[in-house]
Amino acid sequence: MTDVSLEQTSHEAGMGDYFALLKPRVMSLVVFTALVGLVVAPVPVHPFIAFVAILCIAVGAGASGALNMWWDADIDRIMRRTAKRPIPSGKVQPGEALGLGLTLSAFSVILLALATNFLAAGLLAFTIFFYAVIYSMWLKRSTPQNIVIGGAAGAFPPMIGWAVATGGVSLESILMFALIFMWTPPHFWALAIFVKSDYGNAGVPMLTETHGRRVTRNHIMGYMIALVPVAIGIAFTPIGGPIYLATAVVLNLWFLKACVRVWRRDETQAEADNFAVEKAAFKVSLYYLFLHFSALLAEAALRPWGLGGW
């Protein structure tokens, strides 16, 4: 039986509802990391080409979001933090979201291929496919490692930006990918700990549901330990430098301390203070990624003046 709430609109959709389908918060992070990947690359890009490329990457990210919301509409209406999204709230019909996602996907990939090169366009196409199909349709509902493997989709943007400039893939772009990939599990699992009931009610096999919060805390700590050498290692590549190194050391000590606090907690403590430590770690994780890529941007900006890099 088809759920009526997903088929009928209670309000006429506005531009804001369609824009919400594109997950603008996620899009902003994608755009920023892609821009950094493009700017720190050793090959200069014409400003207009760079603008078109970033626009395509943003549109591709939005297309992924629309396809994800189309597929996940049934579980979005169950979870408190997603129940007001355009489809479960009845403002946008599922078919509209699907059509928008497919159209924007094709537009972004084709335009990026014409404006830059086929490798960049191919990486963008694979990123959209990975997020919409491999993560949303397969991994998210089938394995507690959904966030780990699915995190690759969010890690590709700096590689795409690098490919736009250079037409290739290098150690630097792989390390930027790895930074986001390794950051994703502790970032998302910290969130999952204090929104545990949401995922459970929706039947999503998040690690907190399948193995419990104690195992999740152990995994957060394990990925944090693996993340540190990746983040620090970037400092010693051609895109790194003293500014990035100092930033990375401070941020990794900060995030590591936050993760240690999460790891050492027991559930009685956590529930007593409404998961304050876990919420704090999640906030730190937001600053962590943004400031790492900002430091890379600073290195690139200062390099022509002989101040950035080693």
C-alpha cells in the first residue's frame, strides 16, 4: 500500500522546498573542499573555467541529495530530524525529486566534461552514482559500515577539483580524499550516539543499533587514531607547509582529546548529561575539516609571495 503522505502535497511547493532537496549544507562543504582541491593544484585554471567547474560540482552534489531524498523518503518521515524534509512533509512529490535529481546529474556531468576534461567529469559521475546507488540504495540499509564505505562519496570533491586543474590524480589529491574519508566515521558516529533512537526507529543499521554505543565509541577512537597521520602527513607534501602543519597539530590534538573523552564514557554518564560530551565532539569535528582545508587554502594563497609551503 502506498503511503498517502508521500504521494499528496499538503502545501504547494516553493523554490525553497526544491532547493532543500539539494541538501545545501552538504553542498556547501562539497563546494569548499572541491575549490580547495582546484586552487592548491600546481596547474593554474582560468577563473571562468574554475567557476563553471565549481558550479558543476555543486549541482552534482545537489543532484545526489535530491536522489537520496527521493529514495529515503520512507525513513525520513520516521526520523525526527528529517521528518520536515520536502518529500515526507508532503511539499514535494517523490517523482519530482527523482526527475530533478536525474536532470541535474546529467547536466552537471556533461557540462563539466565540456568545460574541463573527461576525468573530472567521470569522477563527478561516479561520485553521484556512489552516493545515490551504492550508499543510499545499498549500504545505508544493509550494513553498519554504511558510513565508513559511503563516506567515499563525500571525499571525492577535492579529487575532482584537482582533476579539473591537472587532468589527473596524484598523491596530494589522494591524501585530501583520505582526510575526508577517515574523518567521516568519527564525525557521523558521534552524531549517531546522541540521535540513536532516530536511526533505530527507522530501521537503519547504524553501528549504534547493531553493536551498541560501547562498540561505536571504540570505533570512533580507532578511526581517530588512523586519521591523525593522514592529516599530519599532508603537511609534508607540496601542498602543505608550516601554516598547515601548525593548524593540523592543534586540530588533531583538539579532536583527539574530544574523541578520547567520548571513548572513556559509560552510558550512565552520557545519559545523565544528555550526551554533552558526544555533542561537543561532533561540533569539534565540524571545525576540524573546515580548518584543515582552510589551512591548505592559506598555503596556496601565500605561496606566490614566497611565504607558503616549505
